[in-house]
Amino acid sequence: MGMKRATTFAAAAVAVVLAASACGPSDYKASDTAQPAGAAAPAAASGPGNQPGGQLAVSNTEKAGPVLTDSAGLTLYRFDKDTAEPPKSNCEGDCAKTWPVVAAGDVTAAAGMNPSLLGEVVRADGTKQLTVAGWPAYRFNKDAKPGDVNGQGVGGVWFAFGPDGRKAAKGAPAEAAPSEAPAASPAPGGAAPAAAAPGLSVAKDPKLGEYIVDGKGMTVYRFKKDTAWPMVSNCVGDCLTKWPVVPPVDKANAKGITEKNYRVMDRPDGKQQQTVDCWPIYTFSGDKKPGDTNGQGVGGTWYAVSPDGKLITVQ
């Protein structure tokens, strides 16, 4: 029985090929392991305003309606110039003095709030910031006491968080939920255009260094039993339940990823899989939110991927 399953597994794996591969053995003579991440990043700032959120709560305000607050009752805000997919803060330097970041860590969802909305993002300085529905969270240095929402609508880009992670209802432009987004107009001839795939990008972790994440900010992995020459995925069957393939992503939508041998391969199950430097890439079902790296080192065969497609083997 074991012999039969092994034979079937190998046959299926060998059948995974690239339609038009330009990968060759000369491409893979160098080390396939990324350099160690180096010294640990500095701890989160300890000054006023940069503390974790603690027990979150929802406060009803006259100016903004229901808003999300920290354990001290101070309003939490989001910045329109940040991104949620993947999470990224664009508030640095003087901006972060006016809008202190809410450090990741000690935080509990407010009553009635979906705990899965809470996450974290690694900032450019290596510190970790709380996210709500993917959006980095801040306080406002002109809010002096619980109930203040002086940051609501500042510059037309700062808004208090509603309890669902969207902008607080009053004083903010309407924001449709993802399911409320308008349908794409049919292309000439009646066929609806395909939605643009979210791009790969690079996140930073104090321990792993820079690593690839998908369009939702989820960590991307490689399997040591795969090969790039010939291009073969040895993750088939039940393996794919735990390690879903990363679907094709246009190179134009990828930021900070090596362009060398950035290809899509056809799998025998009919799926297409993105590769980086000809290595098949996956996500991990055990990662529940952006910033999770629970797949790192699993079985001694699964590792996060550096921007140039190499394995990050540091634990």
C-alpha cells in the first residue's frame, strides 16, 4: 500500500511542468539559502502613546458615532494613505509623533467585535504595530481624555476606527465593504474581465528579515522537496489542503520581488501556480493573520521565502 502511494505521489509530482521554461541548471549553482536576518530589531517605542491597545472597547461619540478605543478609552485611528492588503504603514517620522502607533502585543477584541480583525504589521524600523481589518492603528496626540475624537477627519485622511475596522460612520466618506464593490463592466463581446490579482510584496520580521507575502499579507513559503530544475511541485493531494498554492500574479503587481524567472507553472490538477526564481510558492493554512509565520521550519522542509526566491532557514 505504501509503495503504491509513493509511486502515485512521484508520478503526479513529475507531471507538474512549466509550459515554456527558461530555467536551467546553471541558474542554481549558488546557495539556495538566504543570509541570516542579523541582529534583532529594536523593541517597540516605550514613550506615551506607543503602548499596546489592551482591552479594546466601543464608545459611542457625538462626532463620529461608535468608535474603537483602547483600554484607557482613547480613540484609535486609521490613515487613508496606509494600505490594508497587504498591511503597511506610511506614517513615519514627524507623522508618527502626531499619530503615535498602537504597539502590537497585549490586545483583546472589544465585546461583540470579531477577534480575527486584529493583527499586526512590521514597520520599517522593525517594530510591530496593531492592525484592525488590516489597517495599522494609531492614537492622536491631541486627544487628551477618553471620548475625545479630535483626529476625526483631519486632513481628509485620518478617521476613527468603527468596531468593524471601517471608518467611523459620522464625518467620514462612505466606505463599501468588499462584498459591496461594484461589479466590473462586461468587456466587449459580453465576457466579464478577470479581476486583477493582488500582487506579491515584501514584509519584514525582526527574526526572518525580509520575506515575501501575498496580496493579503500572508507569508509565502517554499517546500524543500520541490525543484526548480526541472520545475516540479512535490506537494500534491492532502498536502495542498495545508499548503495552498499561490495563484498566478502579474509581475507588474509584484513589488520588491526578483524578476528573474518569475513564472507561472501548470499543475496536473489543472491549477496554475506562481513561482519565484522558478520555485513553486505556497501559503500555510495554519497562518490566520498577516504577520503569522507558523509554517516556518515545519517538518524541516517548509520555509519562508526571501525576495530573491531563496529559503529563509533561520528559526
